[in-house]
Amino acid sequence: MKNESILVSTTSTLEGYRIIRYIGYIDATSNIGTSFIAEFSADASDLFGDKSYILNNKIIRIKEDAIRQLIRKCIKLGGNAIVGLQIDVDEISSKQRMSLMVSASATAVRVVKKTSKNEYWEMDGTTIKNLIEKSEVIKEIIHGINSHLEAGKINPEDEKNLKYVCEEISLSPGVTGFEDAFIECLMNYISLFSFRESQKFYLKESIQDAVTTANPEAISISFLKWMNICSKDKKKILTLRKNAHYLSLCSIIGKTVPLNTLLKCMENANEYMMTIAVYPLLLEFKEFYTNEDFKSIPEILDHLKSKYYSKTIEITEEFMKNDSRICVDGTLVLKEKLIESNNQETISLKTYKEKLKVIRHLEKVYDFIKINV
């Protein structure tokens, strides 16, 4: 069976797909009680008539409920398919009552579609229709929330609606087209917390479930697009740097962002964009690395080392106290001599230290993958 883009199979493999990660065992139970006397008379012939039909319907319902539970667990764990599904139906009787219990177990996995030049594919039209309609509903709700957030205010109903949107996204993998509006809504919502530090960020888990379920490339592109616009406003972007909830969002997106998407963004990003958005994303360990990520790492490292970088500079406390800066050509300039320098493009030592952390992190990840894959 198929639940939108979550594949469910009783076999250990999926035709046309390659399993790239086994996430782990998942299970679920569902039960329903019914009156043995009311539904099953002593008349044996009736067992194969209406009463049997009622019983079959109940079994189908609790089977579907158990599978839905498995799908939710798979999505929450970062999977996009379920293999090895096993279902058992047990009858538990007590006096004149009977309870039916379904036990379902399977393995959550991540799969990628096998490709070839002459690949044949098909997609269910009903699925397309449902996903498009759900996307439109999500965008409409987000638009209503954003109209309040842009005015710098939010009410409990808006937060309730935002939580509902997150839940709909997390339970509907395959829905797309809402990413720009969703990221704008999240950023407007998070920005309010710089003025409401005492309020708990209770939507964090809901947002995390939604972001990790959505298409990682689409979410990443929308986030980087929004941050690129934001980076033109120095005051606004520096405020985000101190916002713990913004950094939490970066941590969530960083676990799924395709590194080739980040590389394309870096080509035109200014230093504010690099520091506030790109560096936090690159510092995260991804949930899983693809061969495309592996190929992108050397190019990202080359880009990071192409300016504002030197292999020989040692950052001392004295330099930090004097607010020394790094020039675009990699030379170190003391603050009092900065005006005399021919090169006025500089970054702070604090930013430079963050950049070094990113470089060392990526080098370690690359070396590990190179040795072990």
C-alpha cells in the first residue's frame, strides 16, 4: 500500500528503489471492543452474513489505524518508506465481551528511486490532486498567520494554527509548493522572540517534525532565499545572530540541507549571509550524507579558503583585545592600522574563528567518509 509518498511493503525490498539507510524497528498496536452477544448470535448461518461483514470492517479499520501509526513513527524518525510489514490479528474474549487487537511491526528505511535513461514511471492522479489541494490549504492558513506576524503581533489562535500547519506537513510527505510562505512565517514568528524572551518556544518540536518531513532541497532553497534578502539589512541579520530560536532552526535545517544547494548559495552570498546562515548550517552533522554531498565538500572548502583565510595566522588574546580584523587577502590588520590598509574589506576575528570551525569540521567529515565508504 502507499500513503502519499510513504511506501509500505511486506517484502524486504522495494522494486524500483534502493535502500540507502536502515533506520530501525517500529511497531504499533490497535484494538477495538465489541459485544459478542450483540454482534454474533448463536445462528451459525448469520456468521457469514451481515455480522461477518461488520466484523471484517472492524478488522480493516484497526489494521489501517496500526499502519497509520507506523507511518507516523517512520516519518518522525526521518524515514520515507517501510519494509517487512507484518500484521497479526488476535481475539481476546472475556465473558460476553470480545476485543480484537492488531499488532503491526516493520522496519523504517530511507530509499532513493533507481534511475536510468529509459526509466518508466507513473504517478497516481488522485495523489497529485490531494497533495495540491493540501498545499493550497496550508498556504492559505500561513497567509492568515503572516498577516498578524508582519504587524509584530501574534495571538494564541495564530500559534495554534501554526502548530496545525506543522502537523499537516509532518503527516503529509510529498506536499510541496508551500515552502516560501512557510519559511517566511517561521522567520517572522522566531523574530518576535527577541522581544519575548520569557515565552517558551513550545512549537520547536512541531517545527522540527515539519522541516525534516518536507522536501529538504525545497525547504533549504526557501530558507537561503529568505536569508539572502535579510542579509541586506545589517541590523536585522545581526539581531538573528543572538536569537537562540533562530539558531535552533538552523540546526534543524542543517541536518537535511543538500550541500550542493549550499554551495550554489555561497557563490553570491555576502559575509553577513555566510556568517549568520551558511556557517551554522555547515557546522551541523547531517542525518545522512549522500555521494553528492561528498562531492560538494571539496568545492565548499575551496570557496571558504578563497578569501578571508590564511594558513599561518595564529589568533592570540592580544589580537582579540585589539579588535584586529582579517582582510579579504588573508592578512591580519590591527584596528588602529585598518585605516592605513589598502584593503578595506575585512571580517572580525570572531567571524574568522567561526569560519575556521566550519573548515575543520568539513575536513574531518570528508576524511572520515573517504576512508570508510
